[in-house]
Amino acid sequence: MAHKGPQLDRETFSCSICLDLLKDPVTLACGHSYCMNCIGNFWDKEDLKKIHSCPQCRHTFSPRPVLLKNTMLAVLVEELKKTGLQAAAAAADICSTQDSVGTLFAGPEDVACDFCSGKKLKALKSCLQCMASYCEKHLQPHYDVAPLKKHKLVEPSKNLQENICSRHNEVIKIFCRTDQQCICILCSMDEHKGHDTVSAAAEWTEKQKELEVSQLNIQKRIQDGEKDVKVLQQEVEAINGSADKAVEHSEKTFAELIRLIQKTSSDVKQQVRSQQETEVSRVKDLQEKLEQEIADLKRRDAELKTLSHTEDHNQFLHDYRSLPALSESTHSSSIDIRPLRYFEDVTAAVSEAREKLQDVLREIWTNISLTVTQVNVLLPQPEPKTRADFLRYSSEITMDPNTAHKQLLLSEGNRKATHMSKAQSYSSHTDRFTGYSQVRSAERLTGCCYWEVEWRGTGVYVAVTYKNISRTGGESIFGYNDKSWALRCDKDRYNFWYNSITTPVSGPQSSRIGVYLDHSAGVLSFYSVSEAMTLLHRVQTTFTQPLYAGVWLHGNGVTAEFSKLLVLRQARKIIADPSHVLHSEYDLLPSGRRYRVPVKCKKRYLNRYKF
């Protein structure tokens, strides 16, 4: 206890900046005392603000006060030095020891102590009232001196000056909710007067609650996302596992089919060779018999020749009477009347089997391919909105001549069909429509597809159909069965047909119909295409087979053409290219709009494709 008294006295006469006994002490108007150099250096940093303050109470002075030595206080400090020299030396030793270790010095990324002279130590805390950062040594008064204990200490910060109002040089402790900014007390009485203001601490508490809610929300989203990621990972594993099983099963199945075909080939070979051996044996037997018969006939012919030269009448008659009767041939006549047949029929039968097997495999592959493409774990893509969006899925469609009715004339590279009064000279084909003037596309349609049909005349059916639709009778009409969907386009109305059921459709009349198909999603949409695209009718179903585009032309002179959309996109790209010199105008679209096209592109985009 005897030591505590001098120690308290020493703290009383210590500078709160350097924490050492006062050297050339000066006393400010607010009553606080400092070393003349310490307070001078402190104010040097504030010269730019032109307002100087007390480091402890933040009382401001303007202009900068003239510092005069407090002689009475200097005498008291000298007396205290004599009594506390040993303790001060010990404290200095401790500080120098810490300095020599080097672990407390501030690095480039650290907050340095504002009160260390020379090489600064790393700050342990920052004070929001003092607006300064302190190392462990210089922070001690905030734990020991009663007024300083009330100061707000935070983790070391390099942005303490941001807590000082640049306008009033006051500590910012208030938050303006009206303007959503931190202000000082003078700001609240000036330009923020009448605003909704609270203490920064209160707003901090409120925002902490909101922050907590946001954190909970984020954490929940993270948990949900992690669950989704786990589900997707499981989906990946399931997809991989299912695909591996499908590949393994398909390889095994096709290997069995290959073995079956090889066995059938071996059986056919064995049977042909066996039949070959049998027939060759029969022919050789017949050949030997014929050769023996020929030999006998030659011998008989020689005897008859000899007999014919006998001049003795009695001898001739005696010998002639004893000649055996000539037997009739039982072989040569049958060879003459029956045409020879070898194994050409077997070759034809094998070829026919190959063609049928190819058709079956082609159909099987179509179904397998369709089934594979229908595997879609994620949600389908949204349906396009603008024509530019639709054109991304544009497909080049041509008509299959083998399906065209004989009254349809195909032209423009099999993209255009015209109804003729005279039948065309098409060859017979099992795929040809014979009952009604229809034709379907050569391309099968899966996935997402878009195409447009330009028509002229009394009316046309724009359709999609399965390949196995009937080719004859009423069941072959597009839209009159469950294998096709058709939009009937007349000059003054639309009707949608499916399975012989018609649905009236309203919409702007247009000679160009756009068709969008999302096979896997089961979406089929018909659009009226002019200056804008208008949805006429939309079908939501499940397609079980690949589809084909089709048209039905009812009336002589009616035409329907699958538009060259890919070329239209190329033409637009050229039109938009500023490097091309534009000279002439041509109609590229049926809407009547005119686009400038380079002369050198005229033949390519007009004569060849005839928009």
C-alpha cells in the first residue's frame, strides 16, 4: 500500500499522450495538461482542419492556442521523478524489452499506435471518443483512469476519421433515417433539422436485427441450395447409372441379335450347301445315266450301221429280227421341258429379308432415338416470344417426293407443292398418298423446331403427322385421325383439326403460317406471321413418335411452300452488315416490307430461292 500512493501520484502527473511523466508541462484552457512536444505534435496533425482539440475531452480551440510552460506543475513533476525514478526505469526496461522482441511492431497491414514515437507498435484497440488507436502500453490509462473507462473501445480501425463530421468536426453519433446517413449532433440541428433521427447505437441495434434476419435467410438459402446440389448430384449419379445400364443392356441385346443373325447366316449357308450337294448329286446321277444311255445308243447305232451294209437278204432279215426293241429315254425330255433354277430365289429372299430388317432397324432406331431425346431431368426451355427467338430453332424442310399425291407438282428443290389438274408421272411407292392431295416432309422432326409455310389459293392444311399414318381413304386426311394435327387455313377463317374434331380458331389472316414444335415437351403451336407473330392455336400433348411436317392442298392452283428461313437469316445478316454497299431494293418477305440488298446478292437471294 505504501507503493500505491506514489504510483497514483505518478499517473496524475503523466501525459495521456506519451503516458510518461510530463516534460515541459502545459495546461490547456479545459484544464488538461500535456507535454509541450506531445500536444504540439498532436495539433500539427490537426492544422489542416484549422480546429484544434483536447485529446481527452475533445474541447476545441480556434485559433491554435499559444503553449506556455506551467512552472508549478513542472516543479511537482521533478519532485515526483525523484521518488518514482526506480519504478519508471523498470517500466522503461519492460517497454524496451517488448520493442526488442519485435512481435508488437505494426506492419503495413496493421493499425499503428497513434502515440508511439519512433517505430510504432501495433494497436490493440481504437477509441471512438479519443479518435485514436493505442498499443497495449498506451491503452492502459483507458483501463485505469476513471473518465477514460467510459470511452468506447473497438477493434483497431484505420477509418476512425470517418467518425468525425467533416463539416462540424464533431463525433458522428446520430443516424438520419430520412436521408439514410450518419451525422453529428450539429448536423441534426442544421440541415437535418426535423428529420427522423436516432442514435447511431440504436440504429445499429435495429440493423443488427435485420442483419440477423438476412443472415438466417441466406443460411436457409444456402441450406436449400446445398440440398438442391445434393439432389442434382444424386441425379447425376442416377443418370450415369441408368445410362450405364442402358448401354450394357443394349450392347448385350444387340450382341444377341448379331449372334442370331450370324446363326441365321450360318443356317442359310449350311442349308444352301446341303441343297447344293443334293442337287449336284442328282444332276451327276442323271448325267451318268445319260452318258451310259448315249454309250448304248452309239453301240446300237454301230450295230445298225453294220447291219445296213449286209447284202445277204436272208442274213439281214435274220439279224434284223433278232434286234432288241429300242427303249425310250426317261431323262432328256424332262430336262428339255423344265427350265433350270438354281439359288437366285434364295438370293432374292435374303435381299428381301435384309430390306425388311433394315426397315425394322430404322424404325426401331427412330423410336430408340426419340426415347433417348425425351430423357430430360431439368425443366424444359420456355417457349420463344419473338420471331427472332423462333428463328433460332428454324429448320430447313423439304417435301418427300415418294409421299406426294399424283396431282401435286413439286418444285423449288422440293420445297414447293402446286395442285395440278393433271396427274403427274410418279412411280408407285408404298409411302405415296393416294386418296387426297397431300405430301409430308422428308425430314423427321424431334427436339425444338420452327418452320413457316407460305400458301396461295383457296385453302391449305398445315399439319404435322406420324410416319405410320394411312395413305388411302378418309383415315389418311391430315387432322382426321389420331396420328396428325392440322390447321386449316382459308381466306376468311382458321380451323384446327385433330382426330376428326374441329375447333374454330380466331386470329389475323396471313398467307404465312409459322409452326413451332417442342417434341419432348409435347408443345405444338401455330402462328400467323406478318409484321408481328400472333398465336393462333396451341396444343399440349405427348408425342410418342417422331413427327413430319405436311400440307394438304384442296383446289387446283393452290400452292404451299416451306420457306427458306435459314437463308432469310443470312440475308438479314448481310443487310445489317455496314461493309456492303447498298444499291437496290427487293421484296424479301411476304409482309410487304422492303429491305436493301447488295446487287451482287440478287441472284443468290432472289432468283435462286425466290422469296
